Amino acid sequence: MMNLAPSDEQQGIAAASADFLTGQLPLTRLRELAAAADGDAVDDATWRRCADLGWLALSLSEEAGGLGLGLAEEVMLFQELGRHLAPGPFRSTVLGARIAARGGDTSLATAIGEGGRRVGMRLGELVIDTRPGDLLLELDEKGGRLYDVQAVEPVEGIDPGTRFGRATTAAQVAQLDDSLLMARARVLVGAELIGITEAVRDMSAEYARTRVQFGKPIGAFQAVKHRCADMAVAAYMTRAQLFQAALLVEAASGDADFHAACAYLLAVQGAKKSTADNIQNHGGIGYTWEHDAHLYLKRAVLLEHVLETSRATHRAVLAPARHEF
């Protein structure tokens, strides 16, 4: 029987990550970073502190400078990164470190894990969170590759906490042929999306308790409380699927790709609807720039497209002739 409940150690990772992000990268800080058009999405000092906490090397082997943990522990971290809308190339850097380590370049993996080299990500014709001198991750169903970045032309994007651009790359520096690398990426992005769903669920529930109309809290009205309930259900059912997918991907199970794709699709659907409903629950103020609700919606839209087309993910769901549960 598979135990999907997080261990005390895993819950400790989530709690410590939440404490750090609340103190060091609150949404007010995200807005400050976003306002600096010529700056990075995350400052070097904060990035280094995240690396010192081991966030970039949780699943790297100790020989590569990592902590030797697994995908389940990374899921706990990435849920908090999503919940706090943390800026910075966390997902691509973690995947890039894995490509370097599994590809045999231990020194490069160590440099990435220690925060010395950041890894941006290609997104169609654009790149995200990429600077000149960084590495660039290209990911597909067959595996992943890392390239040196020569130049980046900034492009305006939808998510204020993410930097977009067009990049000129140089030589390929690492490659990993692993069909489960995409499944691993889907699990990590799915974890971010669950964090977003849970954040807007809590935001809506709190507002529904305190906002009064017609002499009673708006949470007493069916239209509002049903939307809040739908958010809670979306987070609950996606969490179970995601934890199972993380364990199966880590074990290289034959149906890991199917379960990772299912978790990712559930997470996308839950986050998109929940972030939109959260704006609706907040009424007129939910549509303003000053309110944080739109930041969650924009990150959810980005994460829907950050890996590949939804058609490719649906192909992974439909591929197996038979499923074992």
C-alpha cells in the first residue's frame, strides 16, 4: 500500500520554506522587483540564500553537492514557491542541475546547486528568467539540454514576477536523454499550481468571512461559498494525484508519465478556475492592480504554458492501453 501522507521531515521542509518566503519574498517584494524593468526577477543575495538552504540541490546526490533527497521533498518546496509566487528560475534551475548531474558533469551540477549558475527556460520562441551568462534549459519528451546564453533581448510578458525575452545561445554544455524528465517537470509545475490554488482558496475564504453585505458575511451566500468549496475540492483531489505521481516518477514506474500528466492537468484546471473565481469573490477590488488576486491568475496562466502544449500532455494521458491503480 502506498502512503501518500507527507512525513515529518517533508512537512518540515514546507514549513521552513514558508517561513523564509514570508520573510524574504513577500508579495510586496515581488512588486518591487517587478517594477524594476531592467532588473532581475530575484536579486542575487536572495538567490544565494535560497541556494544556501539547499533548495536548488534537494535531489542531487551528495557527491554533486546535494542533499540526496527525492522528488517528494521537492514537491513540498515547490508548493510553497507557488503559494508565495516566488520569483526566479527555480524550476528550470532544479531541472538543469539534474541534467548536469545525470549527464556526468558533476562540477556543473555543483555550481548550479550552489547558486553560482542560474538556468533559464525556453518557452517556444521566448525564454523566461534568463540573463546573459546564464544557462538555458530546453526540455522535450525525450529529455533536456543546457546551453550557454550569449545575449537576451527583453520582451514584455504577462507575469510581473517572471522575466521574458529572446535569447541568443552558444554551445550546448550538457544533455540528458531521459523520457521521465518531462514527467518530473510536470510534477514540479503541478506542485506550484497547487500552491497557487491553496493560496487563493485561503484568500477567498478569509474575505468571505469578513466582507459583509446585506447584514451578513458574503460567505453565507451560495454563489460565494460554492466557489470557495470548489477551490478546496480542486486542491484536495490534485494533491493526492500529485503525491502519487511524485513517488511513481521517483521510482521510474512504467505508468509514471501517465500519472504525472494527470496531476499536471488537474493542477492547471484547478488553478485557472480558482484564480478566476478568487477575483470574482472579491468583486470590484479583485480587478484592481493594487490587489494581489491578479498576480495569482497571471502566474497560473504562465504555468499552463511553461512546459509544452496541452495537447502533448493529453497524449501522455491517452497513451497507455491499460492503467494499473
